[in-house]
Amino acid sequence: MPEPASTQPRTAVTLCGSLRTGSINEHLRRHLSAKLREAGVAVTDLDLNDFALPVFDQDIEDAGETPEAAGALADLFCTHDIVLIVSPEYNGGVTPLVANTISWVSRQKPNPFKHAVFGIAGMSDGKYATLFALSHLRDSLSKLGALVVPTLLGLGPYPDVFTDGAPNEANIQWKVGQMVRELTHFSRGGI
């Protein structure tokens, strides 16, 4: 017999892999956060500007100088049911900001990637819609023990598919809904 659903509200932390003012990916992150809230999720929106992380260097770690921000981010990953990363694509891969954030967080104990369910999304002005970066990000997160939901939400080209802060095509709106359903219904259980 299946376990009864928890009556506790689900929690999510969302972050954007771009710090650029007016980032289209920040607009997408806000849209997805709103959709999670509509689904009854308590959402904490993060601004990575608030988490000062130098470029990862093991010498810093070996000297016992791990930045407090790495531990703070790891705690957020460990204490939320959902982690949503929305990021642009740089040269077919993840942004340096996302790569550096994951590098620092991955060094924290206990493993911050083995609690939450992860969603990944991105938007670009190109026809490949961040799919190369999202595939790379899925591989990296999976190797760290993360459970990444099946839907890769790559949107593009911008602005054709996203106007006034929301997707403007029915199939993309459905895909957004699918990601929210996966994020709110998948669970790590007691793992």
C-alpha cells in the first residue's frame, strides 16, 4: 500500500545562473517560481549575488577557508524539497556562475544533492534553446547524486516564445506545467 501523501507543504529554492540585469533567464525563473507557488509550494528565491564565492580552488578549501556562502547554499539545498536552477547557455555549456556554484556546494557535507528533487531550465535567443547546457547540467547533477526530473525546459528563441513574463505558446505552457507537476510529485522518499 502506498504511503499517504505528506500534509506538510513542499518547499523549493530557485536560482538563476545569470547575474545580468534584465536577464531573460531571471524572468523565466520568476515565472517558474510563481507557478510553483500556485501549486502550493513555499518558494525561496535566491539571488546568487548574495552568495560570495571565489573561483573554486582546492587550495582555499585545504587552507580551511571555505566561504560561508558555500555552506549556506548547501544548507538551503538540504532543507528544501525542490531545487530549481534556471540558466542560460555559454558556448554550449553551463555558465561559469553555475559551474562554480556547483563546485563549491558539492564539497559540503552531507551531500547537498541527495535530498531535493532538481529541475533545470533555461532560455536563449537561439533555436537550440539551452538544450546543450541543460544536458551538460543534468549529467553533472546526476553524477553528484541529484534526482533531476525528466522534463528539460529549454525555451527559445527568445522573444518569440516568451513575452510579458510568460510563455506565449500552448505547448510551452503545457511543458512548464509538466515540469511543475514533476517537481511537486517526485520525491526522494527516505533516501
